[in-house]
Amino acid sequence: MKTRQTLRLAVAVWTCALPAQLAAQQAKARDVPEIPFEAAEVLKFPPNLYMGEGIGVATNSKGHIFVYTRAQATRLFEFDAKGVFVRELGEGLYGFAFAHAVRVDPQDNIWAVDEGTNMVIKFNPQGRVVMVLGRRPEPIDNPPPGPVPPAEPYTFNRPTDVAWDAAGNIFVSDGYGNSRVAKYDKNGRFLKSAGSKGADPGQLNLPHTIAADANGNIYVGDRSNNRIQVFDNDLKLKTVYDQVGAPWAVCITPGPHQYLYTSNSFPDNNNSQLSGVTGEIYKMELDGTILGKFGHAGKKVGEFSTVHEIDCRNENELLVSEITAWRVQKLNLHPRRPQ
């Protein structure tokens, strides 16, 4: 009898908490126009090679697709523009343990951000490692229990993403542990950092994704605070966008007129109660104006199952990697022209 009463109480507490949880996950924006789109799975793996969790996706100037995946081991694959497998980069690399993001810079260098080794690794286009930021903790380095120690210039704590400005300066969102953004010059010399754990303007609570615009402004997906914070190139806060839910992934298009994409992703805890209020991706002007949205949570092609990274090299042709569906989808958007 006591066990049943305890179970009823637990169910009642969970039921009462659910509306608050739904409200916290749902984007504030209302009456956002839908952007029609088509979706397809495009990657073609050779026999006996498999996709794990879809953690990162990026393209280079040739249209080749790079996929960073958590499988039996963390692996980085390259496919051609048609999705045909080309090669694996960094097989057995000491810096690979728990993938978090992959990006390609304007020179076609490939950057892998590994949350498990606390490292950001730069590969040249030939696939050779040419720079590393951070250092993998040694097996004997058992951190003492207690509060997270203060951030250090060249040490990360579960970093999440990387971006660059036109001068080649490097910006790292750092991340689950340090709740900051760190800036380095193009040679990896530390310049400054901004942010601390919290919910005040300029503070961060899981900076999960990052992008830079052509003017050097830095857009940080402050995921657990359900907002995007925009910093100038010196990491001084400029503005906050808090209408589009929890930004799991952000991407800024190239070109003379840039757009911002952000995903209010269905959480990877697979709580089906949240599927009705998450999963959509928003298209925005850089000033925060919401232009439209598309997609919803689900596992079918054309639905989104925890989008973790977006590639938007082409404004209306996106790639998205998904954790809980173990895939990459190619999206062709058909935005309606203004009347």
C-alpha cells in the first residue's frame, strides 16, 4: 500500500511539473509563417560502416560533407557532394573521444570540437592535424570533488563549438563546464574570454553553439537559458534574442545578405511530451527579426529528431545532423516571396 501511495505521489508531482516544463521548452514566438521544404537522407556508406549519433555536419567549398559521429568510437567522415563516402579523417586520433561539433573554415580547414577530450582540433584540407587547442586530461588527473575550478586560458571544460572572424581569430564556446566564450588569434594565442555561469545578460548556462557574422559579431546559443546572446568582436554583449526556444544549433549563411538559422531541438531525453512544442528550426535576420520556421519533432524523413548541428553554406539548402535518429538530412527550402 505504501509503495502504491508513493507511486501516486510521484506521478502527481510529475503531472503538475509537466506544464511548467512544456512552457520552458516552447519558443515564445507566435504566428510565425511556415517555410515549405523537402528533405532527404543523402549519405551513402560503404558496407560495414555505420553512422552513430549525428553530432556534427559541415561542408567545404567543393560541397563535400563532413560528419562527426559518436559510434563505437568517435569518428570523422568525409563524403562528396552527392553523399558518396570519400574517407575517414583522424582514425584512432588521441583527441577523439566524444564528438560535439565539426566546422569548416573559409580556407577549407576542418575543425573538430571534442567534448570528451576538451580539445579543438584543426585539420588541413589534406586531413593532417595542424593545430590543437586545449589538452586531453590524463587518466591520472582525477579532479577533486567540489565546485568547477575557474576557467584557464588554454584549458577547456567540455567545449561545444568553434567559429572565426574575417581576421582568422578563433572563438570557442566552452561549454558544459566553463560557461564562457574564449577568443584566440589565428595562431592559437589566447586573447580574452567572456561569460560565467548564470542567467543575467552576458552570463551563460551551457553555451552550446556559436557562429560569427561578416562584421565579426559573435552569436552564442545559450541553450539552458533559452536565448541567443550576441557579442561584438571584443566579446562585449550587444543584444539578446529570446523568442526562438533553446538554441541547440545556430548557423549563419555567407554572402552579402546573411541569415541566422537556429534550432529549438527536441531534447535527446526522448520525452514524447515535449515533441509538440520543440523540433522546429527558425530563419532570422541578423537583427533578430523572425522570417519563418519549418519542421517539427519526429523520426520520419522531413521530421527532426534532436538536431545538433546545421550547415547553411547555401541559404536554401541546409544539412542537419540528428542525435537520436542517427542521420544527416538534406533540406531544400522554398521560402515564399514577399507579396
